[in-house]
Amino acid sequence: MFQSGNTQQRCAYAYQTLYLAYFSEVFWLYMACALNTCLCFDLILMIKYPFAKKEKFMTWYLVVSTLLSLIISLRLRYEIAGSVFISSNILFIISYAIFCIAGITSSILAYNFFSRPGMSREAKSLVLKRHISGIVFFFVMNQYVMISCVQNLAFPDFNTENTYWWTVMLKIMFYNQGYLMPFVRCTEPAFIQSFKDQMTFVREFVTCKRPIKVEK
């Protein structure tokens, strides 16, 4: 009797730990997808309303993304019990499709907007390169999840986990995108110039070449 109760406690603890880990992974996955989609919508709104205040948009982006991610993550407990109508696989495919549509639409609108006469070529190149590279990065890095969702729906008995080299590569890319994305951003001209300016300031300050302003 004691062993049986002990086993039940261990099973309950293991289930709770697994659920929390799965909840955290799904929450941040949908959060990233939602925020990247909002980034595409933000570019569309910036083109349509160039003089609108962006602060209210940012608040709505964070609120909507957090609520949607939280709702989808909380329903995992019911999905495990088999009492949900739409699975997480279908929800992610829908979310991924919305992101792709928003990304393509915003890129086309941005290209047309910055191709008008009088627009700076440097601004066009900077905005389009940064926006399109962000879309392509998220699209490629999350192919592992997308393929897994399609496989679970269409071929539930066909397991490609750690079977083929390309699935292993996609898995490594997916779980390391948090390290790769900052590295990609560090290669942007704006960041490099800002870093050079900061290093110049530090060097001049250390060598006493930059005068220190004293407030009166």
C-alpha cells in the first residue's frame, strides 16, 4: 500500500513537471510567433499611418500576444485529457500561416512604399533587409515545429525524430535560435556603428581626450 501510494505521488509529480515544461515551451513559442506577426502588422500600419503614435500599438501587441499565448498554453491540460476540439498542431499551423501571410504582405507593401520617388535608398535597404531577414530567420528556425505538427496530423505513425540528418539539424536550429538571433542582429550596420561609437567614447574617456561636462 505504501509503495502504491509512493508510485502515484511520483507519477503525479512527473506529470506536473512534464506539463510545466510543455506549458513553458508552448507559451514562449506562440509568444514569439505572435510578436513576429505583430511586427509585420506594425510595418503595415506604419506605412498606412506614418504619423500615428506607436506607443498604443506596442501596448496592444504585448497584451494580445500574451493573452493568446496564455490561453493556448493553459488549454494543454485539457488537450492531454483529450477534451479539446482543435489540437495544438492545428493551432500552430494556423498561427504559422498567419505569420507567413503577414510577412509576405508587409514585405510587398514596404517594397512598394520605399520604391516611390523621393524615398531614400539607404532607408529602403535598411528597412527591407532587416524586416525580410527577420521573417526568413523565424520561418527557417521554426521549420522543425512546423514539420512536426504536419507529421503528427498527417502521419502519426511515422516517426522522423533523430532519424534523418536534416531533422536533427532543424531541431538544433530551433533550440538554438535564441542564441543565433542576437548574433544576426549584431551584424547589422546600425549596431556595428553604435558599438564603434561607444568604443570610441570609452577610449577617449580612458585616455582623457574627451572633456567631462560638469553640470552647474
